[in-house]
Amino acid sequence: MDKANNTNEQRRVRVAITQGDTNGVGYELILKTFADAEMLELCTPIVYGSPKTATYHRKALASTTNFTLIAKAGDAHDGTLNLVSCYDEEVKVDFGMSTPEAGEAARKALERATADLKDGLVDVLVTCPINKATIKAADFPFVGHTEYLEARLGEEGANESLMIMTNEQLKVALVTTHLGIRQVADAITAERVEHKIRLLFKSLRRDFLLSAPRIAVLSLNPHNGDHGAIGTEEEEILMPVVDKLAAEGLSVFGPYAADGFFGSGNYRRFDAILAMYHDQGLAPFKTLVMGSGVNFTAGLPYVRTSPDHGTAYEIAGRGEADTTSFREAIYAAIDIFRNRKADDEARKNPLPKLYQDRREDERPRRFKNEPNNTPEE
């Protein structure tokens, strides 16, 4: 993704950053990243957390990165790392430990940042990693950031979001996210798959400014269902949805057996891939681009990104965390924010449509006979 360029004509984007789990690598990512003066020229960062916790991490890491304590996001200063205090009590930092106190601190920071995002006090949200178990213990009835933000930021009646893992080479979206594997098959319905494809298509066009994106849909079952011998979801659910959307003019293809699709490099032919469940999409994504990927929550009226890794307890407090994914998350949030503004501006006075409809034989079709779309032997 492009590293957004700051110009005199553009005000700096206000980036809200949550501290994440206070026993993980969140503050290390923040302090290391904004030790670079160029990052402070790119945006105005506003960290949501605690000055005492930030100071503890700063001393433990022997960091020289300074921060400016502010009462509210509206007081943020350009050219410095700003910090909004989200709680008064002191939270003990136990590097690498899973504790309820760390989960509670993460929850409070997330709630304050989300409220400010919704109120327009910040432009985008970048979240540092949380521990799902400890944050759920802190009166947090969600299984992750995605579900929480969907509930808090979604528009009424159309609040379903879409998780997209993205980097310069690959984009993978998910039909189901943090769902137990026993529940996945029942959740794969024609309505849900169609909705996710439409969300993905819209995001590719508006958030990434791809005018005619090509989307590949993965199968649910091994060997693409093997003509019903292993499963019928491909023939009964996925193929009809793909055909329906292709007939509308969307460049949607599949379903493809996931192993052959990635193993053959077929993924390079598409702008994005829709996987049926979490590990089907994220395992190959992280194998191919781990460390430079970004988790983007599409489908919401606000921009949220995060690094593609977790709390990294095993290296917390050691100064060993790689900031690449966190930096990319900041770049992506700024780029998507500006892309949306550019798209909105372009649509104010759109050019007349040159053609109302494309001829039927020109509409994209699923490649039913291509080698990677046939069941494996």
C-alpha cells in the first residue's frame, strides 16, 4: 500500500491508537514507530492509554521517545506523540502475563478511542493487539475488535463488517471470523456469502480505488466438495451465488479448492480472495506476508486497522518487536481515509454512463473449466 504523503494542502490525519494489552508489545510498537520524526510529519498520533503505563514501558525499553499528555483528542498537537489518559488507577505491568487488569485497561482505552472516532474528534483508529480472553473478562461481551467495532460503529440496519487482511501483494476477506469450526458450515449461507462479496467489492472500489476488481471465492470443503462426495455447499450455495453476481457484471470467480489455489500461485490473478473461515484465509496469508500485513475492518463508516499479529507475550518488554506491520497499519488507515474522501469527491458530479448495460456475452463468467477450479484427484 502507498505510504501516504503529507502535503501543505492536506491537514495531518488524526490517528487514534489504542494501547492494547498492557502486558504485550503495544507500547513498544508505538514508542519505536514514533521515534521516527517522519512518522510525526505524516500524521498526528493520539494514544489512548495511561501515562503511568506508557512511562513504565518507556523505562523498561530504554526508549527516548517522548509523549505529550492531553486531556482530550481536540487538544492534540502536531509533531508530537499525544496521549489521552483513559483511567486514573495504576495498572501493574507484568510483561508476558495474561491478567484481568491488563484486559480491563485495554477495554477502557478501546472504548474511549471508539467514542472519539464516532464523535469525529479523530479521523481513523489503529488498534494495538489485545488478549481476547482477558478483555472478555472485563465486561466485554465480544470475541474481538471486529465484533466490538461492528456493534459500536455500524450504521443501523447495515452494520455487518468485513475483515480484510491486506498488504501490497494480497487481500483476503472472511465470510466468518472468530467462529468455532463446528459452527462454520451452518454459517455459510447464500445470503451471507453474497453479502460478504458485495461488501468486498464495494471496499475494493472505494477503499482501495480499484475500478474493476477481480474476486476469487474459496470452497468450504476439501477438493471443492468433489461433486458432492465430500460436501454439497459448493454446488448448492457457492456456485449459484457466484453465477448470480457474475451475471450482474461483477468479476467474481470460483469456488476454488483452497490448497491448490494458493499452492499453484493462482491467487496472484485476483485482487482479493474471499475465504469461508478464519484459518482458511489467515493461515496462507500469514505464511506469505506475515509481518507486513494489516487487518482492516471494512464495511463500516469509519476506518480501523491493526497489525496482523497478537500481543507477542513471549517477547514483551525485550525490545525485540518488529514494527513493520504496525507502521503498515498506520499507512493503510491514512490511505483508506484519503481514498474514501477522493471517491466521495469523484462521485459528486459523476460523468454520464456511456453504456447502460454490457452485452450478455461480455459479462464475466466463472472459469468452470480452468485447471485450478476442478476437484483434485
